[in-house]
Amino acid sequence: MKKILMALVLGALATGTAGVAMDHPAAAKDAKKIRIASEGSFAPWNGMDSSGKLVGFEIDLAWDLCKRMEAECELIAQDWDGMIPSLQQGRIDAIMAGMTITDDRKKVIDFAGPYGTEQSTFAVMKSSKLNGADFGAERIDLSDEAGSKAALAKLAELLKGKTVGVQTSTIQVDFLEKHLPDVTVRSYDKIDNAAIDLSSGRVDAIFGDRSPIEAIIRSTGNDNMTLVGPTMSRGVLGEGMGVGLRKSDADLKARFNKAIDEAAKDGTIAKLSQQHFGYDVSVR
């Protein structure tokens, strides 16, 4: 679930919030409430139910981590573009929103984790000529520059001149700009809106994290879409999903890292992965 350095313009907080005190009142009383922001539109990493409540893998994991830290937590719905500005301005204390750990982001904020990994992939309409095309590889590890060179060249050849929809300020934008310069990039506030334009023919493909795109394809009315091409990870696509934190919050980073390590070792992250994804996204 899954992005380039965001513009430092303060975004307005979404109105939906949900907060619950954890089970250790004495410890929670002594600790500062941890305000954790998530987007609510990046299923199955994070989403919203019919009542407007945040749900998903990261939401369940956030409550688990808070319990391990014996902390009182509040989960806040926050628009993607406002995540880092809100963190820096002190409106939130942590980000769990499918945010990939990248070198660019580490210049601005710190991270605990990673607690999960995600692959990026393309989707097209089933009627597209790209459906069934020979992409030459099933998976590309971008950290292997020599080994991925031929596969990336093949991908660039097939997508040359195409218009690809992506979510704004994401690692997928970074990937397209670096590896597919002959592609026209069209940005959207949410990958769901890119999928709408794919259905209407305004873009030739969409590119994003595998699980949210799969969720879109499974949703009502999108059965004419399909995944195509290789899945990609690492390199410009980052180190995995982590908890975004202020650089000044070293103690909070240590607490999150300890809780994430415990949740990984006792199988909680793997269990939540199977529940929400149907496969294990934990970092190994």
C-alpha cells in the first residue's frame, strides 16, 4: 500500500476521526496521546466503512501497536497531500497511510519500520492492446540495475506515447519520471479517480500499488479492468511502508520500532496481512 517528496503546503484535516483509549489507563495517563493519521482511501491498507470509520490493515495494526506501547491513541482521517505538512505542524504525531520509506522523504521526516511491503503494477482495460502483450518479465527488482535493464527497456517500448494515471505525490510518479520518460503522466488525488478515467478512456493505463488496484478491479463495475505487465519493487519504489514521524521524536520512533518488531515476531502482522490482503505483506 504505497511516493515522492510531498509539497510542503498545509492540507486541511478531514473531518472524520476515531479515537479509543487503550487498556492501560495508568500508562496512558502518563503518556501523550498519539494522533495517527491515515488516508482512508487506499484499501486494503486503509479505507472507510459505510459509517465513515477508518478500517483496514494499517488501522488494525495501529491499534495493536498502540496497545503494545500502552499508549492512548486517536486515529484521524487526513487527505494524502496534507500528511507531511500536518505532521510537521504538530497537528498529528504519526502517519500510517501506505507511506513508503524513500530517501527523499527521509530528508524531511523520520520513519519507524518498515512494517509492510507492496509491489507496484499497471492496470488497463481488457480491450486494450496492452492486455496480453509480451512484457518480457513477471517481476522487476529495481535494486538490481543490471538485471532490470532489459525488462525496463521492454516496458518503455510498450508504453511509449501512452498516458498513465497515478496518484499525485507518489513513488509511482518517481518511477515513471525516472524509467519511462516517454510516458505522459496524469496525476490524481486518489488512485480511484485515475481508475474512473481509465474506464472512460482518458488514460491508457493506471500505475500504483498492487493491492489497492486489485481492490478497485474487484469493486462493482470495474470487471473490465485487468492487471498487466511485471510487478516492481525496491529501488526508486522505496524500502517498504513505515510509520512517518517527526525527526525530533526519537523516543516515539523507538517505541514504534519495538512494537513493530514484537508484532512481526509473534505473527500479528502476518495474520493481519492474510485477513486484509490474502497474502503476507510483512517484511522478511
